[in-house]
Amino acid sequence: MSEQLLTPIDIHQVVQERYGAIAQGQGVSCCGSDAECCDSDNATSLYDTDMLAGLPVDVTGLSLGCGDPVTIAALQPGERVLDLGSGGGIDCFLAARQVGESGYVIGVDMTPAMLEKANANKERMGVTNVEFRRGQIEALPVEDNSVDVIMSNCVINLAPDKAPVFREAFRVLKPGGRISISDIVTEGEFSPALRADMARWAECVTGAIDVDTYTSLMREAGFVEINVADKRSADEIVPVQEGMPRVFSARITALKPGHSN
Ligand SMILES: C[S@@+](CC[C@H](N)C(=O)[O-])C[C@H]1O[C@@H](n2cnc3c(N)ncnc32)[C@H](O)[C@@H]1O
């Protein structure tokens, strides 16, 4: 299939099918094809053990990220937080503990089965300061200038077009708000043929873009103080192969200019 034949609708559909199957425990693995899903190995490799204490295995076993954007965000009690592509909710539940009862966490995800899982986990845990909303991160169901912090864990690489994701993130952040991302990025670009590999795209590989392009899109959306830290080879997280550009998991932070009231 040539790259031109893939529309954003195709990509959203394949991604949604994959994560719907994972949420329903259909033996498909996370960001990758070999790792076992639905044990807590991914979570224990990404987060401090202390952070995970008390989280049920239904949450830790559905950790599909490639970093820990919660810790990078340095959340404060009372903050209002948005998680782009919240999956089974692990980062939302971790954030909810840190912002406390005076804070609030919204998770947005487009996959209904993921939202069902996340809501079931929320109910089981008796959490009251988290809400999961259905939507695409390219058109967020969130008001303008309404959140202090945005986090996202291994999701933006899956979006067919990254520019609207950053524009939307900028729109909903309060002035002075911050964004904290863990994501897969590359040095160099995938060839059109590799980009057209939808299975790999949905595994968080071939949708990833060059890190400089990624930060340029953030700058064009209005973000400042963009910082890329801790780039590490992603070959233990996603299946990489010969002929691909270098693939990394990175932590990316930035600010929306201004001061919140
Ligand atoms: C790799 S998983 C990561 C889930 C979660 N952030 C975590 O760390 O466990 C990707 C999630 O993003 C969601 N997703 C992918 N593309 C999306 C989009 N364009 N809009 C909304 N959700 C999306 C998928 O449904 C899936 O739940």
C-alpha cells in the first residue's frame, strides 16, 4: 500500500482496533509485538515502585506507555490535569493522588473499550477526582484555557497529523500551563513504504516523527521553553528493524506563555 492511500480515518481506525483489542484482553501486546501485556512488567519498568503501590493489577497491567510523564510534570495539589490518550488510566490515577481532592484529572481517549476499562478501574478504586472523556486528541472535548498541566504517554506518535494535537493542547492549557510528554520520536524520518505499515504504526513505531520536526510543530502551536530530555533507544519498547531511522523514547516538556490567574 502506498502512503498516499492511508487517510487519517484509516489510521484512527487501525489504532482504535488495536487498542480496543488490548483493552478487551485479546492477547495483543502494548507498544510492540513481543512483550506480554496484562502483567505489570511495563509499569514496573517505567515508574518508581513506590508510585505503583496500591494500584490494582487491572491498572498496572494495562500500562502501555513509554515513560513517566507524571513525575516529569511535578504536579501540585489542586492542579487541573489533562491526559491525552489515557488508555486504562494509569497516569490519571497516579496524577489524581498527587493533585489531591482539590485537584481534578481528565483523561481523553478515542477507544470505547479503553474508556470502559478506565471507568471500571475508577469505580473499583473509588476515585472521585478523575473523569474519562471520549474524544480524539486532535479535537479535544475540553474548554479553552482550562487545565494547568497536560501529560501524554506514548500517544502523540499514533496521531496521523501531529500539528492539530499541539494546537489543541495549546488551546486548552491555561496561560503559564505546562505540557509533559513521554513519546516515541526518531532521528530522521521513516520511508514512505515504512510509514504505510499500519501494523507498525499502531505499535507506536512508524507514526513517530523526527524529534526536530516534533518540537517545531510544538513551537508553531505557540509553546515555549521546549525541552527534550532523556532520549533513550526504544528498541526494548517497540519493535525496530533494519532500515529504520533511530527510534527513541523521549521526555518532552514545554510551557504555554503567560501567567495563570
Ligand atoms: C499506547 S496506548 C497508551 C495509553 C496510556 N497513555 C498508557 O500510558 O498506558 C495509546 C492510547 O491512546 C489512544 N489513542 C491513540 N490515538 C488517539 C487519538 N488520536 N485520539 C485519542 N486517543 C488516541 C488509544 O486508544 C490508546 O488507549
